[in-house]
Amino acid sequence: MPQQSSAAAVKTDGRKRRWHQHKVDRRNELVDGTLEAIRQRGSNVSMEEIAAEIGVSKTVLYRYFVDKNDLTTAVMMRFAQTTLIPNMAAALSSTSDGYALVREIIRVYVDTVAAEPETYRFVMSNNSASRTKAIADSEQIIARMLAVMLRRRMQLNGMDTQGVESWAFMIVGGVQLSTHSWMSNPRITTDELIDYLTMLSWSALCGIVEVGGSLEKFNSQAHPSPTLPA
């Protein structure tokens, strides 16, 4: 009897796992369909239009998503998992060095977001806590990847790496916020935005390298105002 009970439990558990995976796969299919609906119909697309574009009833959408905010959060997470984070991981794994690497990392982030303006507006129109958390989670992943890259390169040159996480989060947060402002009101070109962000990030990294990443050395130095151009 105990063996039969154990076998039944394993069988039941297997069914639950398969059903859970089916739900995950189906949810992802619906999110991918939603992304395509946004690209085709714009950021103001309704649940009815999303369902029509996918080829399902609105009831099916509500079977997998509590409401539009839930779907919007899922879209943000899916975009981050399938596009933004893989693109950033590839950029951070580049064999480039110095200025070229810094600009490429920033370019990939800006271009990835700029390539999906309707998706960006769709996501940002949702102010729910879950959407905010999804964005924060993706930023944390990217910042930690950047920190790993910085730490590895600085260690190879015998530098102090204690500040890498603080620097990484500042760079990612600044680039994200600047890109958000630009997407809302693009007063300059994409290349100009990338170059301005690179100017700031590269200048900061040069200063860090000059003191070997050492906070003690930085604080012990004089900090005169920069020489103004003639």
C-alpha cells in the first residue's frame, strides 16, 4: 500500500507540473501576441483589440491575466527577458575596450528601448506596483551584470573594486531615467542622447581609473574646479 500511495503521489505531482508548464507556455504565447498587437495597433490598444489581434476571446485573456495592468506587467517582464536583458548581456560580454565599450553598452540600451516606442508607452501607461517592480527587477539584473564586468576588468589591473556596485547602479539608473525622459520628449537625436550619456559615463570612469578605484586616494586629493575653456 505505501508503494502504491507513493506512485500515485508521483503521478499526481507530474500532472501538476505539466499543467503548470502548460499555463506558463500559454501565458507567454498570449503575451507575445499582445506585443505584436501593440506594434500593429499602438500603445492605446484595448483588451478587445488585443484579443482580436491574437485570435482569441477577451474571456481567454482574463483567464490568464487578472486585468490589463497584470497583462502590462507581463509584457514588461517578457520584453526584458527576451530582448532587453539578452541584448545588454551581449553588449557587456563584448571584447571591446575603453571608450568603445562604454558607448556600445549605452547604445544597446537606448536603441533597444527606442526600437519599441509603442511597447514602451504601453508599459509606462500602467502605474501599478507590479509594473514598477518588474522595471526595477530588470534594472537590478542589468546593474549587477555591469558590476560583474567592471569588477573583473578592474581586478585584472589591480584596482580597488569596493565601489563597483554603487557605480554600476548609478550608471544604469541614470541611463534609464535619461532614456525615459527622452522617450517622453525627444528633444535631441538618438545619437546625441547616446553621446551625451557616454560623455558623462566615460568621464566618470576615467576619474575612477585615475585613482585606481580607491576611495581613500580620491578623498586625499585636492578637488579644484575644472579649467574652463577659453
